[in-house]
Amino acid sequence: MLRKNHAFLYLLLLFTVLITACTPETAGTTTTTPSTSEPTSQSASPTNTPADPPKELIIGFEADAATMLANTDVNYVTDIQIRNIYDPLIDRDEKGALIPSLATEWKNIDPLTWEFKLRQGVKFTNGEPFNAEAVKYNIDYILDEKNNSFYRSRWKDIKEVKIIDDYTVHVTTSQPFPTLLLRIADDLLIMAPKHTQEVGLEKAATNPVGTGAYKFEKWTRDESLKLVANEEYWQGTPAIGQLTFKIIPEFSARLSAFLSGEIHLFKNVPVDSVERVKSSDNGKIEMVGSSRINYLALNNFYDGPLKDKRVRQALNYAIDVDELLKSVLNGNGTKMTGPLSKVNTDYTETKDYGYDPDKAIALLKEVNLDPKSLKLTLDTPNGRYPMDTHVAQAIASQLQRIGIQVTVQANEWGNHLAKIRQHEMKDMFILGWGPAFDAQSTIENLFTEKAPYSGFYDKDVEAMIQKALPIFDSAERKKAFDELQNRLVEEAAWVPLWQQGDLYAVSKNLEFTPRPDEKFLVFEMKWAR
């Protein structure tokens, strides 16, 4: 009897083991062959449990980079991506303060000479040493007209870069350049000089080599940029091993990709979709006040009615920015009245035109314009800024209240920038600018004749700008830029809109802190355990 019981128990135990082995209690851990294709299908989705973090971080991005070359394209979407490949000489911390990077220290020897000491022992990802030669090459690259760098106008006062020794350079200027450190921090990234010269600019533009936290792997135009961790990075091996920027131009498509788990992070969540992200299984919202400003340029390069200051002033009175903020952005932004936001160190309070449609009509009548006969064009990017096309349509509706007919033209982001640079815009266009921490970086680059993204030029204003640029004394400099801010408001160069409030959709298991300068520095991120 005892033996029969033992036999019965044995068979029962064996049966239980077999049933357990066939039960899908380990679903989701089955080994499969990794897909090498783009993560557009369910099988390629980066969905993982918190205990098993993804090997790849996928960031949804609104537009593709124009080039992989550093120091060439003044374009946020290019800069954000390539800053993971290249390092700057001087960086900014999360609050915008300048901090050492490839340069460890710097000083102003005299009003025309700056000295920079460089970090030793750093190598480019192809093995080239980082040294003074690399710094000289990259600054000379910006200054060389043949390279068509859009940064060149910002660096025009650089006279020479002199190598003192392998890890010391002197930068001399043709006139005092008090904001040189800011230009270096916000513009200059260091490409490998030997590689760039050997392969040529055309090939280097698609095969970049830097000293950054990530190495280039593959760039598929208008689809994705794939990077892998630089395990020999001078600040340590990145916690995230693989990085992809996936190009998804439309807001709605980026949101859908996030909610389905196809991407882990994206910026500029539509304000009407915040609750959908918060209530999703895998998402959270992170918020930060950006240093980016948004504005409506009133383009006086175009030979149209906006060449007259009174017409530009009329448009300022006819547009209700407070209403736009409330009804379109759900209050997610801080109203501006001039060219600088309150986070800018050189900000001064300026006149607020306010909403006064009667005043707008009166000004138009002064120049013999019947509002009902006025037809204007407003260009906007599509999907670049929070609710950008909605903002444009709302502005058109406000102007229609006094009879002005506005045609809204929505552009792909790269085409939008090209139209501005080539002076193909007509009456008005929406644009943002940032990071905007000081007056010069905004005013010099958006209100001078030669600046690539300027939509306004006045010879007297330009003279004021050129007079202000070399002023070293902080009090005198502040006074000069205060006067400029008030003058630009009087000229109605823009309809200032708002300091942008940034909303990010973030996977719950991703440790990510948004920055006011909007950078996606993936070295600072990691997966939560």
C-alpha cells in the first residue's frame, strides 16, 4: 500500500511539473531574435519591464538634422542630436551657468586676447588626440567663408586662434568681444580635424567623429539617427548603450508612438494631450520653463505693407496674446512684451501694446489702408513648436475680426528655415529662438541685416547694435541693450508671443530631468531599476 502511494505521488508530481512547463507564466521573457529594422512594428517595440530596461533609448524628434557636421547649421534639431557626438569647449549646467568641458579654465589676458587651457588625455572616437590643433581647426572652420557656416556672422570679430602649446590656445579678436565665452558655450563643438580633412566635408557630413558620449553608427535621412555608447568616454561609460533619434514630424504621430511604446521620450506634448500621457500605463509628464522664446516676425525685408512701422504697430494692437495663451496653449507659457524673456539676464521691462483693435484700425487708416482690403500671408512650421499651426490659425482669426484676411501657410521645418534664410518669406512668420540667456545672442542674430534668421532690418537699429556689441563695462552694456529692447518694441519689429513652457512625455522607467536649454544629453539619463 505504501509503495502504491509513493508511485501515485510520483506520478502526480511529474504531471504537475509537465503542466507547469506548459503554462505561460513566463510570458514576455521568451527569447527571440532581435530585429535589426526600424522599430515600426509591434515586434520591434522597445517595451520592457522595469526590471529589464531597454538596451536602446528611442527619442521621437520632430525633424531631421540638416548635417552631421558641427559648427555649420544654426538649427535646434541639428544641434540637439549632434551634441551627443561632439563635446563643447565650455558647457552649461542645468541652470544655464557656464562650466568646464574640453576646456578646463579660461581667462581674459587683455581686452583683445582670451586664453584657454584644454583637458588632457581626451581622444576622439577614431583615436585622434584632442588638443589645441583641434580647437584651432574648428574655429577656423567657422570663419572660412568657403564652409558656408551659418555661425560665421556671430564670430566675425575673431581675428586669430594661436596655438601656444598642445593644451593652450589664445583667441585674439579685432575688437573687444565680451560675450565670446557665451558664443563658445552655445555654438562651438569640436570635430576631429584629421578625420574631417582626410575624408572631406561631404563625407564627414554623414560620418561624424567627435569626443562625445556617443559614437555615430547610422543615419537614415528623414527616418532615424542611430548612435552607440562611447565606452572610452572621458567622463565615463554612458549608462544607456544605444540611442536612436526617430524622426516623426507630426505631433499626433509622436504621441501615438509614445503611447504604443514605440518611443520613450519626446518634447512638446500638445497641451490637450497631457492627461492622456499621465493616465497611460507607461508614461509621465515632465515640465520646465524653457529659455526659448516664440514670436511672430513682421517681415520688413519683404516689399509689402509691413515696411511701414504703423502697420506693424497696428498688428501688435490687433493680436491678443493673452487670449492665445489661454485658449490655445492652456496657459502653458509666459507672455512676453519685448524681444527678451524674463529668464534672460539682460531683460528689461518694455511697453505692452495690449489688445486694442480700435487703435489698430486707426493706425491703418493713417496710412490709407482699409483693413478689409488688407491681405497678408502668415508662414508657420508644422509640428516644431507647441501647437504652432493652431497658434497661426488663431492669429489669423483675430486679425479677421478687424477685416484683415490672412492666408496661413504651414511648412515642413527644414523648408521653413530655408525660406527665412533666403528671404523668401512674405509678410509674417512664426519662429522660436533659444537658448536665449543673454541679449546679444538674440538681438544680434535676429535684428541685423546679415543674420541668417533675421526678419527685421533698420539701419539706425543696426548702428545701435554694432555700438553695443564691444562694450565690456557691465552697466554700460546693460544700458545699451535696454535701449535696444525699447527701440525694437517701438519699431514693432515683432509681435512678441511667449517664453515657451516645455512639456515632455517620458517613459516611467527613464530617469530624465528636462533642461531650460532643451538639450537631450543622453549621458545624463539612465533607466530606473
